[in-house]
Amino acid sequence: MRNQTVLPLAAVLLVSFSIFASGETPSGSKAASETGLEGVILVGPIRGGPTKQGVPNSGPLPGVEFVVKKENNAIAASFKTDDQGRFRVALPPGHYTVSRKDWQAAVGNYGPFEVDIAAGQVRKVQWNCDTGIR
């Protein structure tokens, strides 16, 4: 009689454990399968005139839109920097050119930036833009 009770209980425990275990995904496996680009975009100089020691003359580029183009100049994605100049965009593997969207001014340099993305890689970058202020 005892074997009749233990066997169903063991089966229930085994099924419960396998359901619980299959629902758990190690946090690193999802991140490892992502492919894309992330980073920060800085800009400077932010003040005209001579640079003063101890006074930063560059900073994050907040709230600016950029476009990501493939090798054939087709737009693959776009993104907008946050208030700290950071961004993240999912992209398939390939070679890309990133530049400021709708940039028409004659002063300043906001790209293009070239970047290669490998499969399963989130490429991290820090790009510096030039305001043209002197």
C-alpha cells in the first residue's frame, strides 16, 4: 500500500519540478542572444572661447535622433538619445553607418559613424560629436 502512495507523489513532484525548471531562464542566455548597438554620444565643445581647467567643455547629447543605415544606404533603424546621451537599438549582424537625422546645418559634425555588428553581439560604443563652437 505504501508503494501505491509514494509513486504518484513522486510523479507529481517530478512534473512540478520540471515545469518550474523550464520556466527559469538564466539571465545571461537572453542577453547573449541579442544583437545590436548601445552606447553614449557626447558633444563638445559646449562653450565658446578658451577651455578653462577644471571646467568640462563636453557633455552628453540629449534627445537627438539618429538614423542607422545598412551598406546599401537603406535605413535599418533609428533611435533617440536619452537625457544622458545614451541609446540602445536592436540590429541584425552587418556593417552600418550612423548619423544624425535631418542634419542640415553647415556647422558641427554629428557623424557618420561606422560600426560592425557581429551575430550575438551588442556592440558598445562612445561617439564624440563636434558642435563647431570655437
